Amino acid sequence: MPAAAAAVHVLDHPLIQHKLTLMRRRETSTTNFRRLLNEIGALMAYEVTRDAPMHEIEITTPLETMRSRLIDGKKLVKETRPRSIRIVCLVACPEGIATFQDAHPDVPVYTAAIDRQLDSHGYILPGLGDAGDRIFGTK
């Protein structure tokens, strides 16, 4: 019988949720999108590390877009035998959470939102639009 999956935590802090709402707006500029992403990242880091002793915290923030790269990245982290691992993502969807938990049932997931689904192109709905285009201003 497979082990039970680690918990999924939605970080519902009012500042995180407010800033996420601003990021979802189509009219949010590239500059503001990046600023909000950094602000939410900092707020999420505070929430996720709330119970960790300060000398044991190491935060990595890869900008990986492919699900397989994220899963493989966690395998590499696990090889270093850290005391604990936590995955933090801005927006998740049920399919992504299930795929991640199938590969790493012992790693808790922290997210600001769980949106309803993936579309046929693999984008989270309602999501943030094409986050890469929005970060780099390519559209």
C-alpha cells in the first residue's frame, strides 16, 4: 500500500492573496508583475519557514516550467539528504499536485492558490496567463 501523500498547504495570508489577485489582472504591467512575484515570494518564504530554526533554512528558487524538471530537481535535492524538503509554488492545480505527490509523497506542498485545472496546452486555469511572457514582457 502506497504511503499517504504529504499535506498540501494553501497560504491564505491576506497580503499574499491580495498581491496574487493583482498579478492575475491582465492589465498588470511586466514591471508590476515581477515586483508582485518577488513580494509574494518573500511573504511565502516567511510563512513556509515559520517553524524552522534559522540556521537550518536554505531556500532555492528555480524558475522551472517543465513538470519533469521539477520532479527531477527534487530527486537531486533528496540525494543531499536534507533534514526536510518543502516545495513552494505560487499557483498549483490538482493535476500538478497529484503528479508531484506521486513522485514525492513525503514532500509537503505550499502554494498561494490551487486553481481548477490544466487546459489542453498545459496552462493552469484560471492561472496567471503565460507567466513567462508576463515576467519577460514578450507579449
